[in-house]
Amino acid sequence: MRKIQVVGRFITPQLATSVTASCINFVIIMILNFFYERVAIWITDMEIPKTHLEYENRLTMKMFLFQFVNYYSSCFYVAFFKGKFVGYPGKYSYMFGKWSKLRNEECDPGGCLIELTTQLVIVMAGKQLWGNIQEALLPLMRNWWSSRKGRHHPENHYSRWEQDHVLQNFSQLGLFYEYLEMVIQFGFITLFVASFPLAPLLALFNNILEIRVDAWKFTTQFRRPVASKARNIGAWQEILNAVAILSVVTNAFIMAFTSDMIPRMVYLYAYGKGASMRGYVNNSLSIYNISQIPQDNMPEEQDSWLANSTATCRYRDYRYPPGHPREYTHTMQFWHILAAKMAFIIIMEHVVFVVKFFVAWMIPDVPSDVKARIKRERYLIQEYLHNYEVERLKLQLSASFITEPQSEMSSMTDKHEVLSECL
């Protein structure tokens, strides 16, 4: 009984609701993911690309955009939209106007950051776990089904190549889904890492496990793939660069608007007494007179004292109290906090981009010793071709000198001298 009470202190109704909603959202994401893949392939097939490279690049962009919206839309909503446009008591904001009676969602009293963390952990961990199970079970079940016809023959009657032939064929898009999985994971650990700093650690554990799963899959469940040359990773490089740049912006906005870091710092250095956080909670709550609530928002069964009451309620916002000449409008502290948030975003983005470009300049894509080797190989190839052409011309001139009549010897000698000087 004591253990149940201890667990109950940490698992609050708000947390239980957030976890349940995140699990339902994950199930819906996986269902929609199945349909999005088919739609992306169908649209790409309708375009009829001319080459396989063009087909793969177009499919890559479409598939990533579908996956981006499917996996990240809920995290973007919780981080940047939920609880940001709710209004205040007596004048709440509605999603489709007042006639819909559907109010915009509010965050928990502790803020939306914990909800974003819960959403990110469940979707990211669930996708990785489901992906590993799917990669391990699907090829195994398909190979078992395809080998059912030959189960009455002993396995030792088949040669090694016959046993390998019944394995799954490694298609041309075999690595496409591996790239897609890694790019989606890269988005999780970069776009919202400010809300869950342990996301890269979970990705590391997942990649260590996936390396072994892929090794087992490619060596036991698939035919040996045919090697093909590739200059680079194609459209994936541009996608990774775009996600890396977008992650700087999203993390800056998460730290500024989703967390309470900036309001706390503004209160500490501008409004706090003695540079302390004492009184911050009371300062972050505004006052509203209950008697001013519109009749439409009043409960149907209301007490008589409710309409004539002078009691007040508190809500999270920075607005003037009732009775003030500018009641229920934003205070100057609200605009100070908003200016501090925008300044923080601008400064953080510029600092991170400067550091990024400086590191990219310090660490080139191709090391200097590799560039020197490439130049040396080109020089040796040109020298070899030059010597080969010289020897070939010498042999041709020698053969023509023997076969030509003596009247043309002088002209051939002049030609040989000219060619020799040119070479």
C-alpha cells in the first residue's frame, strides 16, 4: 500500500492523461504512415520520371514530407500552439468561433513543456521499437511462408545457392527505408532536443541495437545485394541540412515560448526584490472578477451569490486587474517578456549559426591529405596517358618512315621533327 501511494505522487491525473493521449496519437501515426507511403509511391509513379535516380529523388522528397507532417505535427502543436491562444476568463478564444463552443486547449498548470517531453518520448521510442520488431519479423515470416512448399524435402538436399535463392530479394529501394528511418530519428533528436536532452542517448541505444538487427537481416534473411556506385546520398543530404537549420529555430522558440525560462529571468533581474524569485508565482497570475463572467458561460445551476459575488479567480497571464482603466489588457511586463523572448531567439540563432559555419570551415568535408592524393592520382594518370600517346606516335612514324618512298622521306622527317618539338 505504501508503494502505491509513492507512485501516486508522481503519476498525476494530468500526466496519466498526457501519456494516454500520446499512446493513442502514436497508434494513429503508425496507421496513417501505412497510407502515406502508398500515396507517395502512387504520386511518384504518376509523374513517370525518366531515370531511376530522378525517381528516387522525387520519392525521397515526397516520402519525407509525408513523414515529417505525420510524426512531427503533434510535437509542433504542443510546443508552439497549445495554450498560446486561449484568451482569458470571460473572453476565451474558440477554435471555430463562439458558435462552435470548442475552446482552444490550455496547458497544464506546470506548462506545456512536460507534455511535449511526454509526446516526444512516446512517439520516438515507440517508432524505434516498432521499427526494429518490424524489420526482424517481416523478413523472417516471409521466408518461412515462401519455404513452406519445400518443407517435405530435407534441408541437406538443397545446395547453398538454392537455399539462398529462396530468401527475400533485396530491391533497389532497399536502403531507401533505412535512410528514411535515420532521417526521421535525426529530426527527433534535433528539432525538439531542448525539451528532452536524453533523446540522443535513446537514439544511440537504438542504433547499436539496429546495427545488429540489420546485420542479422542482411546475412540470413535477404539475398546478397548487388553493389552499385553512388556519388553521394542524393536528396538526403539536402534534407539533413534543412532539418539541421530548422532545428536551431525550433529549439530557440521552445526555450523562449514553451518553457518558463525567459519569464523567470525577466522577473529575477527586473521585477524581483533583491534579485530573488520570491513572489514569482503570484506575479505570473492575473486576477479576474467572477461576477463579470458572461451569462452564456455561466453554469446552468448557479447559486445566487455567484452572480453578485465580488470573489476573484487567478489565471496565468499578464493582464491588468479589474477596476484598472485598462482592465484585462496586457501589462507592460507582458511586452517586456515578449521583447526578451524575441531578443533571445535572434541572439541564439545567430550564435549557433556562427558556431556551425565556423566548425564547418575548420573541419572540411574532404581532408587535405585526401585532396593531395586525388591530385597526385590525376597527375599520374595524365602523365601515363601522355607517355602512351608519345610512344604510339613514335611507332606510327617509324612504320610510315619504312613504308614511304624516298621522295617523301624529307617531308616525313620534317613532320617527325615538328611532332617531337610539340611533344
